[in-house]
Amino acid sequence: MPKTPLQLIQRCHSTPTVSCSQCRLASICLPISLHVEDVDRVDSIIQRGRPLQKGDYLYHAQDKFHAVYAVRSGTVKTIASTNDGKEQVTGFYLPGEILGLDGVATNVHTNSAIALETSAVCEIPFDKLDELGAHIPNLHRHMFRLMGREIGTEQQLITLLSKSNADERVATLLLSISSRNGRRNLSVTSFRLPMSRADLGNYLGLTVETVSRTLSRFQKQGLIEADKKEITITNLDALRKLADISLFDCA
Amino acid sequence: MPKTPLQLIQRCHSTPTVSCSQCRLASICLPISLHVEDVDRVDSIIQRGRPLQKGDYLYHAQDKFHAVYAVRSGTVKTIASTNDGKEQVTGFYLPGEILGLDGVATNVHTNSAIALETSAVCEIPFDKLDELGAHIPNLHRHMFRLMGREIGTEQQLITLLSKSNADERVATLLLSISSRNGRRNLSVTSFRLPMSRADLGNYLGLTVETVSRTLSRFQKQGLIEADKKEITITNLDALRKLADISLFDCA
DNA sequence: CGGCGCCTTGACTTGCATCAAAAGTAGTGG
DNA sequence: CCACTACTTTTGATGCAAGTCAAGGCGCCG
């Protein structure tokens, strides 16, 4: 069976030996403003572990915080548990994106991170990153920006949860995945949703049934084609009109 | 008419001349880990403006980001506007708390900040704070922690909006205000809600009517006494049981 | 082939929104 | 000081979007 371009790319990113300077995702994950030699210095502190299998934990809530993680391939979700046993999916992280910034405040992770499929991540020890910041002027700036982006993304989710109906929520999430694929030069109209309907609903504050119904309706209305997790957006403009865009554009 | 202790404290904090090392709120707003001389250096870059009147904007969305702000007295809310005209209240900031960290990511504020009552703030220029960080080892750490705390608070709000009913939301907010008052050594059982029912509902993803009804019911159930904005919690344990605590404890 | 997850679809219920109106409160100016 | 307006809060009546409960289908894997 021949490999699709997507699979080739993913295999490429999973290769544990590729350095930051050679990584196709560096423009997303690393600051553009770093000099070549600085990239190499960052590179030198990064640990590249073996891939995570679906369902594997990258870290658990209550674990001591010592590193942030860049997704190299696959997808990772983060979840927060309330003390009455409910779980909230707090984010989905695609290749090139950074997770683990919860925990900066208290030095303990408040979320757990779980691979949604076979995934590879780069581990970036936070204290070493901090030290390195003393010698690379833009690095602290970049880290602030990363955290700021997380804050912005979360505020958009808050607005979505607080003010939008099911249609707007689902449409917004589809467009978010779409545009984040675009940043990695993948198709914005045709992609695979890496998460289950249950995770999707959990993230969006909806039940599985509502997510399913909404997607079915979108399909009937000719906005998308959905075959299990494979999504094709057939009417991008209409979907954009449904979602309150401006949300998640740069997530 | 004699001044209540609360009024005296607030007057004290509004005094534009009080330095960080003399400020009662320093333990909340500044890192405990800073040395005395470092506090003075931070103090030297802080601008103290004249008080904001109710309704005054501290900054507008789209304003260039150049500073963060510490609330000295009063209360400030932040709001994000969606491009279809809706507004989302993204946070309430009480004395000692820091706002304005949106904007770090893009150097442009994404929220607007508005005084809910007569308020005084300290303006802390961000680039100077960043520079100072090169000489004060713990300062960057502290800034990371501040942003991390913001991320944590937002995740708790996300969980609240996504998983809780009206009772839990309102109860949680009351407890949040209560415990934040406690940090300032004010009463945890008796306080004034600085925001309108509309702002409260907006923040919690509820309508004004629902907030009002919920508070009325809490009162009938003997959980609180509510006289306009003056709230007295008469059954703290029951309220805690209603809310899923763990949320907002350290907000 | 059977069991187990995940997804979809239908029927019914419900918590909160919406609509409406009145009462309370604050602000303003004569 | 009161009259006037404008806003905020409360309370009631009604409707609806999404949740709940239930059943069946599909793909996957041992």
C-alpha cells in the first residue's frame, strides 16, 4: 500500500534524530527571531523520547512540572479533573504546538496530557530553557508570547462556551483544526479529526449526541462531508458565517 | 459619618504616593522571593496614575500593549468583543491582582479593561519589566508564574462554563470573591459584589434573570443574605458543597 | 463469529433563555 | 426637596435548544 504524502511527512517528523534546525515545524514551534546558532543551543537541551501510543500519558495531573512539550507528530489532548470526578478537555495539540504550560504557576501540572494517536513529542526542560534565556535575548520574549497565546486561545474558548450555540461551537472547532492544518501546509478543506466525538463534545461543552447530530446536519446542509473522522469542508464560506470567526484563527 | 475599616484601607491604597515596599498588597502582587532592593527597583519603574472613575477604560482592545496593571483599589473588569458584536466578560480584578497580560502574545490588547467603580492602578511598563528581569533572577520566574496563574484561572472558568449548571456557577463565583477577599484579610463571609448582575451573568454564561433568580433562591435556602450588592454568606459549607470547590481557590 | 467501542438516530424531558412587566434605585436638574 | 428619567433588579409565564434515555448500526480485533 503506497504512502500518502501526509504519512510521509508524519514519518519524517517522528524520526527521533531530526534536529530543530532541520525540523519542518520549527517556524511554528520556535521563534522566527532566533539566530541559527541560538536555535542550535535550544536544540541541545531538547530531549526526544520514543513515540507515545494512543492513550499513553505524557504527564499526569499532580506530576511535578519540569518541562514543556512540543508535539512533533500525532495529537495530544489535555484534561483537567474536577474534584467531583468530572473531566474537562482543555486543549488539543497538533504538530508544532506547545503544551504543558499549566504547571508554570505552581510547579505542578494541573492537567493530564494524553496521546490521541501514536505521537512523538520533544521535551523541553523548563529550567534549562529559563537559563538559556539569560543568553538568548529573544527567548524569554518568545516564552511570554507562547503563554500569551495560550491565554488568548483560552479566552476564545471561554467566549465560545459562554455565548455560542451548538452549531457555532462545532463550526468554530472545525475551522480551528482547518486553519491549524493550513499553518502546516496541509489541506484546510480535507483532514482527519484526531479526536473522538466524545472528546470533541467534552471540549465544546456539548454531549456526544449533540455533536453527532450537528455534524449530520452540517452534512445535510452541504457544509461538510463527514465520513467517520475524515472531514471535507465543502462550503468554507458558509461555515465561516456560521462560526463567529476571529475565534481560533491563530490558535 | 465615621469611616469603616474597609474605607480606611481603601483610602490607604488609593494614595498615589505609597511605594511597593510600603504597599499592603505587595505580598499578593509582588513575588515573595524578591529582595528588598529588588522591590525598590521594580518600584522605580511603576507609574501611578490618578484614579479611574466608574466606567473609565484602562485600555481598549486593539490598543498597543505596553504595560500590565496592578489594581491598587477598586475593581476592574476585562471584556473581549466578538466580531458579531457580543461581549464576553473575561475577568474581574480585585486589589493586588494583575491584569493586561492579554496582549503579550501579539503586542496588542485583545481585551478592553473597564473600572467597575472608582479604582486606582499601578502601571508596570512591560519592556522595562523585561529588562529588569535580566538583573533580577526571580523576576522572569515571577512573570511566568503570573501568566501561568492566568492560564489556570481561565481553565477553571472553562470547566465551569462547560460542565456546571447555574447554581454551581453562581456559588463558585461567590466563593471566588470570598476567598480573594480572604487573601486581603477582609471578611470571607460578608462583602460587596463590585459588579452588576449583568456583568456577573455575562462572565458566567448566564442571563441576568437567571443570576437574580439563583441568588434569590440561595437566600430562601438560607445560604446567603443578599441586599443588593451586599452579600453575607450564612452557610459557607453548604455553598461549598454546591460549588465544585477546588475551582478558584487561589484565583 | 461474538464482543466491545464508537457513532448515529429517535423520542422525551428539562434547565435556562426569552419575553414581559413591575418595583426598586440612582442620578439630574429645577 | 421633589419630580423626572433612566437604569438595574426582581418575578412571572412561556418556549426551545440541548440534555437524557434508549436502541440500533458499524467497524475492529481477538
